Amino acid sequence: ENREEMLNSKSNRLTETLEEANKLFDEVSRPREAALDAQFLVIASNLGKEKANELHSEMTTFDTALFAEDLLTFMGINRTEVDENDSGFLPSDAWEKVGEEAMKYFRRAPTFHYMLGSFKSEPPVAKQRIERQKKASRGEAKRAMPAQLKKMEESHQEATEKEVERILGILQTLFDNDPDTAISFFDFVIDPNSFARTVENMFHVSFLVRDGLAEIKLDDDELPIIEPTKSRKGGQNDRGPGARNQVVMSLTQEDWK
């Protein structure tokens, strides 16, 4: 709460707080109190560090006017005792005197620095070759991936087409064996031992209906029946493109059971 006051260089509040904490620490008897004291020391240390940094920055402040006065005094000019006839020029040995004094603190020649920094060097040619090789390898990997995915899609599509053809063959065989008996849609697609297999059967049968190879309609009891369209006289499908109706069938596990 008293952060600003403690950071003030003219305030001794931080020292007073530390002295108070030392007195309180003599009465510590519980672990929680010792933990609070440790927490206080961390906060006090951080405040002391910030305060020291501020004091350091104030000490390094350069006062040009004060430096000029000290320099003139060192050269032998007393600004308080300036003679009226003084022309204001420095003594002939003024800078020589400063130079001789400065030589004591310079044991080596000062280094020089570039005003605009050093020139930026170009990256080595070898690194450029390595980067190009890496980019090329990544490009080849990316080009190979679509081909692999395409093969996977084709294999999956081929498996679906074969399964649809197999189911169409079963449907055609059932109808040929007994053309006068309607084939129940649910008896045809439901697998009594597998709900997932039942859903797959319904999925594959939907391709037969979509391609016009089979049709689903309702019997006298309003239950769906299925039959192959090739069983019709002449073997032709007389339904036009606009005669099909799309439906979404919901089948839960309870209904399947």
C-alpha cells in the first residue's frame, strides 16, 4: 500500500519497516507467521532493488553546467575573481594541463564504433542449398499424400460397389424363387444379431433405390416392401427421373430389438 512512499529516495520508511519486522520476528512461534515473514522479506527485497536502481540512475545524471565550472576551475580560472581586463581566453597551457591529467586514466587507445552499424552479411550459400532440399522433400511428401488418399477412397468405393451388387443379387434371387410373395423391407435388411450390420444393410440398399435397381413401396398394412425393378415385364424401369421420393428413415436400437 505504501509502495510509492517507500521508493522515494528521501524516505526511510523501508528501513523503519524492516526494523519493525525484525522485532516482530522475535515473537514468531507458528509456521504461518514465519511464512508471512518470508513473504515480507521477498517484497522488501524487490522494493530495495527498485530503490537502488533509481538511486543509481540519479547518480549518473550528467550536469553539463556543473561539469563546465569544475573544468574551468581545474584549468586555473576562478569565476568569482575575474579581472576586468581579462579577455576571457583560456590560459595557453589550460588544455595541456587537462590532457596530462586525463592520460593517467587512459592506459590504452580508445576503440572506435561504426556510426551506422556493421554491414549485414548474406546467408551462406550452403544453407540456402539445404533449405531448398528441405522444401523440395516437403513438397514431394505433400504431393504423395493426395495420391495415397485417392487410393484409399477408390478402395472404399470399390468395396461399397461390390457389397451393393451382392445385395442386389440376393434380392433378385429371393424374388425369382417366389415372385408372388412380397419381400418385407425390414426382414430383408435387419440382422438380428447386429445393429451396426443392419444400418450398413440399409445404407447399401439405398444405393439400389437411388440407381433405380430396386424400389420400396407400402403394402396393404402400410409396411414397406422391396422388390427389384428388373423383375417387371420387359425388364425396364418405367419410373421417370421425377417420380422418385427421398425419405429419411430413423432406426433406434430399441426399434431394432
